[in-house]
Amino acid sequence: MKRLLSFALIAAFLINPAAHAVPKKIAVKPLQLLTTVGTPDEVSGVVVSGKNIIVYGSKAAKAYARAVDTTGKELWNLSLDQSAASIATAAAVDSVGDIWIAGATPLALGLTPPSPAPTPVNPDNASVPPNSAAGNLQAVTLWKVTAAGVLSGTTTLPTSSVVFPTSISLDRNGVSVVGIVGTPRGSAGFFVNADRTGLFGKLLQIGAVSTTADAVVRHTDGSFTVAGSSSETLAGKKVAGVTDGVLIKISKALKITNVVRSSAVRGKRIWNSASSTLLLGGEVVAGGKTETAITKFSSTFAPTWTYRFPSTGPAITIGSTHALFISTGATPQLNWNPRVATPLLVSFDAKGAVVAADSGPVGQKEVLGALLSKELGLLVVTSSADTVSIFTLIPR
């Protein structure tokens, strides 16, 4: 009987050897260069309107936007503001192709800020803009540009201190902008809504000493999710690490209703990006190493799956299927072990399994964007020391 059972097991193994084989590692394919669009000191980011690539940023201390086609040919170039200094730092495109750009400008002459503007300190090295010859950039500014390159609206919201918008999200009901604002004791996150005409509502400050707001998601029920980092107590939730990544739920009435902290023991965490499906990308610095964290959260902020990848830290997510970061080491699921830091786009299925990966060339130092366009497909934006480049996937 034992011999018969042994024979059956051996036969089963011979008939179906794949069931017992070690899973084959996924090959990493190279990304294909589409075009270059400028220099890192002038380009803040890239969005897509139809078949046009919209580049935005600041050149000679002036906010601008310009459109190029897939060959890099310039279609239009627009100065967004006539102030002595201005910055454009985040953008999104609506359903009709209009481009909404968030940035910061100086207070208008003769305009008094809500309260005396302090000189901010910066214990966490938050990305707050420097003073300019025109004074602090203390006004959150929203520019609306048509797909043809016409500036169709500009609105500003004066604040009491220097501001730096980091992310913008929009839907048919309005626009949300988040970022960092200086405070008397350090820096805080901020959140503000605008209607479809660009008219701002009240600015909500998040934290007071060392908090950032780095990404925002608008939900169909009228609530909002803000992702970022904090080294202070928020809504009664205390710091667990040195700096924690934070997920903040804000109600339609602009009240903070929930805060979830992601921490590392004696370490730093930050959520850099959040997609509309709550796929979050961020960095973890602890124990002498730096990693990228990719986590899919439910609508109640419960993690459903998560990964850690050796990297330089920041990550950009798109939808529920892609994450982009600068990889610095081997990944178990991939046939991949870079000798130098290299851009890596990892793709997941609906259950969070790694199903594909694509890499940029050596020499790309920073990830600036990952875009999914109906007309142009998936685009990856990275920068080297002197050039911002856009890549596409090679067809599989």
C-alpha cells in the first residue's frame, strides 16, 4: 500500500511538475524615450490634454505653461502671471481638456494678509519656497488654461505666510488644492477647495509645527482624503516614529474625521502620492536604509496589500495598477538587481500581485510623474541632472 501511494505521488509530480516549480521571475523591459521637455530647475511637472503634453513650472522666477506634441514640437507657450515672482507646482486636466494649475504668487499690492506673516522655521526640511525680491509667495493661486493655450481664469487666496502647493485634484463639482504653509513654529499642511469658476473657499490648516500635505483625493460622497507626513499630534493621534506618514479624512463640512498614521520605529515615513483608488506611494527611512512603500488602502483606510522596495524613497502611483520610483536594489518578483539607482515602473493586478515591470535608463535621478492617457497611453516622467524626459511602454 505504501509503495502504491509513493508511486501515485511520484506520478502526480511528473504529470504536473509546474505546480512544484519555483515561480519564474518577471523580466524587466526598458522604457522607450518619447521626448524631452526642459530642465529640472524649470519643470515642475507634466499633464496631458488630448494628444498634447502640457509642461508647467517656473522660468526666470515666473510661472508658465506650454504645450508640446509627442515629438517635442512646441504648440504654445504661456506666461501665467505678471508678478515679479511666481511658481506653478501642481496641475490636473478636466473632462473637456482644460488645464488647472496651482501655484503661489506674492500678495497683491495693498492687500493685508489675514494675520501678521511670521518668518517660518523648518525643522523637517519641508519644501517651502524661499523669499523673493517681491516678498513672500503668500497667495495660493489657481490658473485655468484652455487646451488651446488661452488663460481663461486666475484666482488667488491670500494667506498669512509663505505657501507651497503640492497637489491638485478635480472633478465635475470642483477643485481641491493641498500643500505646505509656514507657521510661527514651523510648517503645516493646508487644504482648500475652489468651485468650477475657480472661486476659493476657506483654507483648512492641518497641524501647526511639522506637517505636510502632499496628495489629495476627492470622493463622490463629497469627502476628501489628504496624504502626507507629520511629526506632531493630529486629531488626538500621537507620533509613533520620528515622522509618520498620515492619511487624513476630511468631511464635506471641512472637518477632520479620521487620521491614520503609518510609522517606522525611530524612523521617518511620508506618503508622497495617492491615486483616486487610494493606492499610495511613499518613502520609509529607518535602520540605515531607504525604501519605497506601496500600499493599497480601502475606503476605510484599511491596508489591503503592501510592498517595500529598496529605493531612493519617493514614489508616484497611478490608478490601482502602477507605481514609479527610483530603484536601488533587487526585487524578489523581478529579474532585477540594478548596480546604480534606476527608474522602475512596477505594475500590479487587481489583487496586488506584481505582473510586469519597466525601467528607465541609467542617469535618471528623480521621478516627476506617471500619467495614464486615453490618447497617449502610459507616460513616465523623470529627470536627469540636466534634462526632463518622457518615456512610454514598449508594446508587449
